[in-house]
Amino acid sequence: MNDSLKNDVFLRALLRQPTPYTPVWMMRQAGRYLPEYRATRAKAGDFLTLCQTPDLACEVTLQPLERYPLDAAILFSDILTIPHAMGLGLKFETGEGPLIERPIRCATDVVSLAKPDPNQELRYVMDAVSLIRKELNGRVPLIGFAGSPWTVGTYCVEGGSSRDFARIKGMMYDDPKSLHTLLSTLTDITINYLNSQIAAGAQAIMIFDTWGNVLSPANYREFSLHYMSRIVDGLQREADGRIVPRIVFTKGAGPLIAEIAKVNCDAIGVDWTTDLSEARRMVSDSKALQGNLDPCVLYASPEKIREQVAKVLASYGYGNGHVFNLGHGIHPTINPEHAGAMIKAVHELSPAFHQ
Amino acid sequence: MNDSLKNDVFLRALLRQPTPYTPVWMMRQAGRYLPEYRATRAKAGDFLTLCQTPDLACEVTLQPLERYPLDAAILFSDILTIPHAMGLGLKFETGEGPLIERPIRCATDVVSLAKPDPNQELRYVMDAVSLIRKELNGRVPLIGFAGSPWTVGTYCVEGGSSRDFARIKGMMYDDPKSLHTLLSTLTDITINYLNSQIAAGAQAIMIFDTWGNVLSPANYREFSLHYMSRIVDGLQREADGRIVPRIVFTKGAGPLIAEIAKVNCDAIGVDWTTDLSEARRMVSDSKALQGNLDPCVLYASPEKIREQVAKVLASYGYGNGHVFNLGHGIHPTINPEHAGAMIKAVHELSPAFHQ
């Protein structure tokens, strides 16, 4: 594991240390917008097999790095590997999104939940992490990740994607104790899962809270942020003599960014509905910020993309502690050349903000 | 039209005048959760026919008022009557949501848009308004409404509901001029449409901006709020010697509520992701606030519903200027008795805040 890291700009930016430019990666950078990804996915047959086959997961993780001078790699996996390992039955039907075959619907379901051993039921993830680290050979750091307990919980209870989160919110308002038991169990599993990823070679950790924004501020604190905070506090701080930075990302968090700043994380993900200048003011420079180009900007021409990249860089402003990213995952219909134009613009325009 | 209004608590609350209690109505109160609505809808055959038949639109508008002591009625209609009247071809396919048959896809489409006459192509809406006013006979005020130009524009450009708004945002970033032309046209049409509703008998006006929250703050100001402001400024201020209050509602507006407060409206709709106490602070009591119970609270038991109603009332706090509502439309699977429990709780618990 003691490969020397050739590009640590991403890790240093997360720790608000000086960097010569703003590092950049893209959420879902190993994804359907890349023809080479679609080819590997076709070879795998289905999405879950792709996640569960370390060779193929490694292959797609590295694909965007062959194309673009990205400053980080992110493990190719899914936030629903945990409910899968818990035996809830996960399927990805084409065009349907994820389906959980045995959703959690009552208090009895909650108390009888299995706690998988990450080195057994989720061994394939750890094997992928080790393999990717080996293949990366120190080019850039590798990000490990998990979903937030609230977000993973929504799938466990709703049985799949949801528009209104009626079932889990029904539980939240009628039987909050059972929901807390579920979220606490997911938290314990996630801490083990992420620490295993760190042991296998993950050099930074990101927690994705896609659905925290459907909660009222008080419920967000109680049912989402609290558990993310517990996870962060339970993570290994160092590996191979290096700090493992933690990024917390609640999509659409808006003013709740000020609350997230109280968590013991190093960086906060910000989507495009909050200006980075405003987010930076909210965290008083106590955390690094990651974001926040609207993914739809990549539908525009390369010239317009460059303009919008410049706006995001200017919105963060001078100084360290900014990791450039999209505000959400790259869309499957984006032209890969447009993603390249964004990355190029970040690398060309950002040094001016680091003098 | 000169019926004397027996219950004007809603109108007075919107103007921040003293009221003995907090008035309450529900977004989508005439909707699928009511068995009597489903019966009328079955009689009509399809959703669009229901909107276009004044007798039936009147019938469903009044149904929730027969069941509950609501403080306002809202015209039964749809925000997509405007693209329909513009000849873009509107269909509601079961389970598919709305479909626009001839979406707006290029600059040429935008310049050739027809401006319908609200008293011709949208006559059925005005007939419904007049009929509802007659049948209401002064029981409570009638709310007229329209979608925001940005929100209606998303359907016109995307051709229906969207997850990522790729087409309209592509236009926004690549060809903002064409998008402004579209939004400006929709604004002019909407001003005429709403003034016709006022002339026909609408006693308050609400603008629904369901999708403003997918924009960055700067784009929200430029492409959504600006046009809602133009609409508000173009509306008749009085009818029958009474002020016609205007409510602007952007779902998930969060900190942008402070910007909405600069619009010449009387009230701002707030969803449950912002505390009313925080919203009230943002508007410095310059506007009334409408909201903001999470619609999912109605999945809980009547006792829990009462607790959550109490929290919303306490969050707004003492004084006038609060209209109780859900933070979004009532879900189709809600038990009608639970809606009744919410309304009862508002009427019983709110007088304490108006002493």
C-alpha cells in the first residue's frame, strides 16, 4: 500500500492546505456518458454484477482517468450494497431504478435486521478497492463512499426510489423509535463498511445524503445529520501515515450547510442551488467545499462551459479549500468532450485563485 | 358578484390584518384523496375534460368545503391550461403525467408562439370561476391561480415532467435569449389569464413555482423570480372594492424567500424544508406566510397530526399574517379523516396565537 502518491492536490485541498490549482473530479465520473463504460457494463450483463466483479469495477473506475487529467478516482460501487448485504434483496430493473424485494415495513422488521460483516458479504467491495489502488499506482487518490443512513433507509423502507417518501415519513411521524433503530443499525454497519474500505486502501471518504433535503430542518438534524456525524466520528482518521479526509454531501442542503459544518468532517459537498460564496460564509472557512457546477451546464457549448466554470471558481474566490465538482452526478446523455472542456477550464483558470 | 363574504379570515390574514384564528386550506384540496372527487373524475372520463367542464370543475372545487370547515376554496384547474390554449397539444396519460405533443425545441418555435385570448381559448376557466363564485355564495373566498413562467416553461420545453430539466437548462446556458423570449411570452399570457380570473370572480391569486428550486440562486432570480414579479405587478389590485391578495410560492425556496420578499406580493408560500420562524425572520414581517406542514404528516395518527400542527403554529408564533397550509399538495393516498384532523387542530389551537 505504500505507493508514493504522485498527485495529492485533492487530499490537500480537502484539508485546506495550499495547492497550486483547484483539483477536480466528477460525481459519477465512471458512468453511462462514457462509451467505454457502456461497453464494460454490457460485458457484465447487469449493474449489480458490475459492482460485484472487482476486475470490472476496477476497469470502469479507471476509465475516466484514461480520458481526463482528473485529480481523484472514486470507487465504482453503489450506496445500496449495504441493504443487499443485509439480505433485503436488491435488484436493478432496466428503467425502473433499484428495487428492494423485502422492504422494511414494521417494527418487527427493524429489530430482526442482520449486520453483515464487510469483509465477508461485502468482500467484493474491498477486493475492488485493493485492486484499484494497485492499478492506480499512486496516480491520484482513491475515494471510498457510502450513502447516509437516512438516504439508504429511504430505499430500505420504500422498497425503491420514491417521489414523496410516504412510508419512511409515516414511520418517522408515527413510530420514530423504530426509525431510529433502523438508522442506528445502518450507521453501525456503515462505520464498519467504510473503515474496511479505508483498510483496503480508500484515501478519502464521502458520505452521500441524496434525500436529506426532503426533511424539515428539525427532522434533518434528528434523522439524517445526527447519523452522518456518528459515522464521521467512527472513522479511522489515518491510514499509511496520511489523514483520510471525510466529505459530507447533502444534496440541496442550502442553509443547513451551517449545521453540517458542526460535524467533524473536513469538507462539505455543495450543490448548485447554493452559491459557494454563501456556503463559504456559512462555514466561516472551517471546512473545505466541494462543488458546485450545475450538471446541465455540460449540455452547453465548450465556450459556455468555460464561462460557467469561471463563475464557480470566482464564487468560491481566492484561497485554498475548494475541490471543483459538479453539484450532482454527471448525466448519462452528456457528450464526453464537454466533460473534458470543464476539467480543462478548471485546470487553466484556477491557478489565478491560488497565488 | 356583490355577494357579501361571510368568512374573510383568509383574505385578512394574507393582508396581515387581525384575525381571531389562523385560516387554513390545503393545496390540492379538491383531489384524488377524496372518494367524491374520484367519482366525479370517473364521470368526466379524463382529467382535462374535468378541467374544461365548468359544472364538473365547480363540483370538485366545492367538495372539500362540504366536508371540512376550510377558510378558502381554490379553483379546480391545472397550470398547463396555458400551453394547451397556446396549441402545444396537452395530454394526460394515465400514470405518465402531462405530455406536451408539440414541445418548444428551438429559437424558431419560440418566436412563432400564439398568444391565446383568455376569454376565448380559456373561456371554460372563466366560466368555472363565475359558477364557483355563484355556488360558493360568499361562504369563503375563491383563489385563482397560474403556474410561474419558469415552471410552465419546463413542461413546454421538456414535453412533460422532467427529472433533470436537461432541455430547458441546455437552452438557458446556450441560448438564454430564446428562453427569455419564451418566458416573456408566458408572462404576458399569464397576466391576461389571471386578470380575467379576477374579472370573473377570483378573490386572491396564487402563483405556483414548483420547479424554481432546480436553479442556482442567480438563475432563479433571472429566469423565475423576475417573471413572477412582472406578473404580480401586472395584476388588478382590487375587484368589487376589495384588495385581491397575491401569493407567490416557490417550492423549496429556502434562503431565496428573502428575495421573494422584494416582489410586490402580499404573501409567500413556504414548504416544510424552511421553518416558518426562519422565513418570518427573512421577510421581517413584511409579507404574510402560507404553509408549511409536511404533507406526509397526514400519514400519521390524528394525535401525531395535532402535535405537528401545534409545532407549525408555534414556529410562526404570535401575531397575524399566517395562513396554515400543507407545504405541498395533499397526497392521493391520504385518509380524508386525517385531513379533517389537521383542519380541526388548526382551528382549535390557533386562537391562542391571536390574542
